[in-house]
Amino acid sequence: MKILVINAGSSSLKYQLIDMTDESLVVKGMCDRIGIEGGNFKYQVPGRDAYKVDVHMNNHEEAIKLVISKLTDPEIGVIRSMDEIGAVGHRVLHGGEEFSGSVLVNEDVKAAIRRCFELGPLHNPANLVGIEACEEIMQGVPQVAVFDTGFHQTMPDYAYLYPLPYEYYEKYKIRRYGFHGTSHRYVSMRAAEVLGRPAEELNIVTCHLGNGSSVAAVKGGKCYDTSMGTTPLEGLMMGTRCGSIDPAIVPLIMKKEGLTPDEMDTVMNKKSGILGVSQKTSDNRDIEEGARNGDARCQLIESMLVHQITKYIGGYAAAMGGIDAVVFTGGIGENNPHYRARIAENLRFMGANIDEERNAACMRDGCCETDLSIGDAKLRVLVIPTNEELMIARDTRDIVC
């Protein structure tokens, strides 16, 4: 069976076609700037030169049609007809409390995704558009929704509830949901395989670090706690998001600057984090270069991130009664040996001890799956490239077969 994986954003659509007979990648690509001038389409078959073309796409339905036309194209296509695609798996950001796992899409599921628009205003509407576009074009092909929040639904109530008036939880479902769940699930499962131990016996902290970042405590293969909250704003500082701050800062700045709630939301989500502190960039690669060249603000940002990540790891270790491994994944987690080295040094008291050459080689040789630990180090430190698309494909296969 071949499964098409779709990750629809507000103005983009990423896709992968995976052959589930051996879980091999057939093709991957992206439709970018949908509904915006300067749109482009990328299509990459392993072992071939990438195909790229500038093209305007008015909406996600046009983007889906373009993907399908290239999949079956006589010259660059990889399948003879759409009959070869057995199902489509969709990444959906927010499933609220209604979904603890992936589900076959029907009208009730789509209604539930709509109810979560308020909790995921940038992602859920686009995710649903992607689902409905595939339904229209690929009639009769099963569609499966895989929720970013699903993995975190195993958190106990004392981890997911906020100390606000309980009525807000009852009326509005204000609670911790967590995100990047598909990534945290994949790398924690893979870590157990790398360590050669059952996931049920392990306590693992997974660090998904990128432009958006989150940390999760995984106890016995299930999420016990995570850093993101009702929305992806809580937790670590990120590319443009502030992460966790004193809540009283929000009304204070609003009063002093005369900001509306929407304007303050923009400040915290789009003008803060690495961008806000650096006043130059939201890209951590620029921060790395600046720090190496002696830029004090860039060095400050690196120290802030290392400090925050270390605190989450230490806190989750205490909450779970100890940890067996720390996993780094995501664009920064997989490609930044400097952060890994500093965090591992901070965790020496817990038994972390990594091979510096192996750590550096992980970036130099291209991101690779590696146990960085030396000998019988008590706390294992792993780098595991995430594969959310494969996780989505596996869930889709399991549901439709």
C-alpha cells in the first residue's frame, strides 16, 4: 500500500508518498505561497534531481491537483494512476480533548476539527481545507486525521490542569494540550529501540527543538508532561514566540503600549523569542554564527536556550523519579552540537557523558541517528532525526487496513 501524507499550512502544503511495504519514501515535496504571488512547487524523488517550478495556486484544492498531476506525470511521475494510493494521512494540529489517537475522517471528525479552530487558529482551518480538498479530488479514498495533540492525552490531570478557576476548564476546556506529539511519539519509540529496552521500562525526555520547540516527559512509553500548553506559545523561547513568561507582563505591556489583545498576541507569537531578543533574526543558524563571531546578544540567546532546556529536563527527571535518556530532535536538536554539548555538561551530575567528536560529527556528516554517550554513562544522550510523516503513514495504514 502507498500512503500520501499531507501537512497543510495556511499558505503551504507539504507532502510525502510512502510505500508501506518497506516504509520507503517514494517522493516528497511542497507547494509554497498558496494564494500568494510568487508561488512555487517542489518535487523530489530520491536519487533524482529535484523538480522545481514557479506556479500560482489560488487555493489548497489547486495545490492538491498539482501534486496529483505530478505523481502520475508520464515523465516525472512515480505511479501509474491514483488507484495506487490506498489512503491519505493528514497532520492536524489540535484535536482538543476529543481525540487521544488518530481517526478515520468523517463528518463528526471534521466538525470536531472545526470546534478547535479557536485553539489552533493558524493551523486547524488549513488542515481541514487540506482534508476537504483531498476528499473532493480523491473521492472514495480513506482520509485519516493524525493529531499533534493526541500523544499528550495520557497526561494526568495534575499535569494538564492550570490553577485557574475550574469553571474555565469546564466551560472553555482551558488546559495543557501540548504539541509536536507525533514527533515526540516517534523519537521516544525509536529511542527505546536504539537502547534495546522495552519502552514500558523507560523514562525519557524528548527535546523537539526548531523554530517551534517543545520538551516532553515520556514515562513508560506515554506522555507524562510537556512544555507547550493550550496553544504552542507556552514553554521554551522559540524563533518568534516568547514561551513562558510572568502572566502579569501581558496586561502591563498592554497598558503601557496601548495594545489591543490581538496586538499583544502578535507581540508574543511573532515578535518575541529569538527575534525579540536579537532584534535581528529568528533563525538560530544566524544566532550560532553571531555567537561564534563574538556577538554578545547572540551569545545571550544561546545561554538562555541552554538554561531553559536544562531546567525542563531536570524538572521532568524529578517528576518521573529519574530518567534513562534525553533525546534531541528537530532542526536545532539534530543539527546543533554546541547546544547538545552544553546541555550534556549541565547534566553531568545526572550521569550524562558524551563523546565530543561523535557529537560534532553528527552535524559535519549530516544529521544521523546517534547515541552520543560514552561507555556505560548512566544517562544516555541520543540524537534521533524525527520522522513525523512516517508516523502519520503508519497510523493511517493501521486504521484503514
